[in-house]
Amino acid sequence: MNIKEFIHGDMLLSNWMKNNIMLILLVAVLLIFYITNRYSIEVSVKKIDKCSKEIKELQQHSTKIKTMYQKSSMMLVLDKKLAPIGVGISKEPIKEVIVIENNE
């Protein structure tokens, strides 16, 4: 077989091609299934990675909110226990006390 026969399509009419057309079609169909399966797996892996990142972010956010809630509930319990003796949570910001030592 030369290039001229290949370009004109004479190869498609050869006896070998006629005898093996079913095998060639089977290989083509299997190749298409393989490619589509591979693509769908890649898409699924990307979705799983995205979901796992979102889950990690949400877990961190949940932990942060839980910690804030525990601190605020501790402050409320402490405020309720100290209210009868007149001690409460200050509404003013904390003032810093600076001590200056004189070496005289």
C-alpha cells in the first residue's frame, strides 16, 4: 500500500479492513467509554476536593463560633453569680495602670 492509496481511501476497501471492521468498531466504542469514564472521574474528584475544602472551612468557622459562645456563656454565668454581691461586668474599657519607679 502506498500513500496515494491511503489518501484516496482504498485502504478502507481492503479485505483486511472488511474482515476486521467489527473489531475496529469495538475498539473505538471501548475507547470512547474509557475517555468518558476518565473525564467523569476527574470531574468527580474536583467536586470532592472542593467539598472537602468547604468542609474544613466550615469546621474551622464552627469551632470559632463554639469558642465564642462558650466564652460568652461563661461570662453570663459569672455575671449572674456575682450580681448578688454587687460585682458586675464593666461597661467601660479596661484602663492600663503604669507604675513608674523612682530610684532616688
